[in-house]
Amino acid sequence: MAKRFRPMSSAFLVMIVAASVAASGCGRYSFSALRAQKNIRDGHEFYKANRFREAAVEYEEALAADPGRVEVYFYLGNSYDQQYKQSRVGDAENDALMQKAIENYKKSAELETNPQMRNLAMRYLVAAYGPEKLNNPAEAEPVVKRMIEIDPNEPEHYFALAKIYEDAGNYEEAEKALLRAREVKPSEPAVYLQLSAFYNRQGDFEQTMEPLHQAADLTPENPQGYHLVATYYEEKVRKDHRLPPAQAMDFVLKGIEAADKALSLNPDYVDAMIYKNILLRHQAKYEKDRAKQVELIKQADEIRNRAMELNKKKASGQ
């Protein structure tokens, strides 16, 4: 359930500010401005084709011709970032690529007026200092704190800060950051999902489930939230063999209740059917009454068969 930062595709990144790039070009008629515009256009073509070395050259030339095109700093930084190879750490040329990436991410974060692009630059900057690259969380912390100063009501910033602390083993501060995110956006389901994922990584099932239920209840029209709750209860019962039977049964029943909520919103929700089928079989295992066991298995079989039927129809295009 952990939500980790994943770089976006180069084509998608170009699309994010297509409108702002076009707008920023309006009214620029000097030779240098026109030259920069062509460099940016060519750079984006190379960027979308994953030809990051050539893209970096075009972006560098664009900024040399027109330093005011601050939207280019992110793309230039990311072009260097994409060329960096973790397997070549220690190689001077390779390490220089990451330093150039960081330099330009910082410029983008400081100069960009588009909040979406500014946040994106900061996120990539944090990732550059993360364990998968430079592994220097101490450098990332002030960056994220600066993000929070600029926009204290953006929960993503607190998520980033929590990740830095968690990666460094500072779980108390990580939790505080996530709780702060909940304070600033108490109606945002993603905040509760982040909290749930954090507690799950700490092995605290009770605290894992509380925000998971809250996230589902914040979007009562969405069956996926309730289905997710059901999957967590099922996994706990299946994997934790130390659970006392009474507690295991309690978790099974709560899982079935969540699956029923999902199915009440979408009766053809195949994944919810599959998990309810499994949970009913768990219930039968803990049920002492033989007649009830038989009935539970019958229900499970009916739900499984219905799920299989729906999958067949979907596969055949019906």
C-alpha cells in the first residue's frame, strides 16, 4: 500500500505545461526570444523521444538565449537526471549529471510561478536526494520544509517530508508529518491512505485500519475504498497465524461487511466478489456449527461462480 514517488513519463511531463509554454512565448519578438522558442520546441521533441542528451543541449541554448524562460529549468534538470546511472556512482561524468539536475531543479523550484511545476520540481529534487539516488536525506529535508513554507496547505509536501524521515529511520517525525497533513486537509482521502500505509509498514494493524476505514467513508459512493478495507482484513487473517480464533473471526466479519458495502455500490464488482468468497471460506473455517459451515461454503461457491461468469462475459466482450 505504500505510496512511493514514481517519475512520470517524459511525454506526460511535456504535456503538463504545454499551455504555459505557449502562453509564455506570446509577445516575444526579439531574435533571442525566437531562437529560444525554437530551442524549446526542439528540446521537447528530443525529450518526448527519450533523447535526453540532445534535449539538454537544446534547453541549455534556450536559457542562454532567453534566461527568462524559467519553465525550461525543470526540463533541463530532468534531462540530466534521466541520463544519470546509479550503477555508475563515483564516475565523475555521471555524478556531474546529477549535480546539474539538482541545480536546475532548485532553480525551477525557486523561480517557477506555476504551482504545479514548482511542486513537481521540488518532488524530483527530493527524489534526487533519496535512497535510490544520492541517499542524502539531510539535503532533502530543507527543500521540503521550504515547500511547506511556500504552500503549507499542500498535503503532498508533508508526504514528502514523512518519506524523508521514514527513510532515515526517524519514525516519530514521519508520523508527525503525516498527522500534520491530516490537519491541513482532513477531508482528503489520500491523507488517510498515507497514514494507513505508514502504520502498515510499522506492523501496527489496528492503526493501519482506522485511517483506512476513514478514507473509505470520505468517499461513500466509491466501492473501491470499501473493497480495499476488505482486502486488508483478508490478508491479516490469512497471514497472521498467531491470531486467536475469536479475533480472526472478528476480522473476517469486518472484511465481509466492507465487501458487502462495495457490492451494494457495484453489484458486478468482480474483485469484491472474489474477496467476499475468500472471506466466507475463512468464516467457515472458524465456524463451529457444521450446518453453518456448509451454508457459508455454498455462499462462497455461488459468489465465486458469479465472478467467473462476469469475467467470461468481459473477456468475450459481452
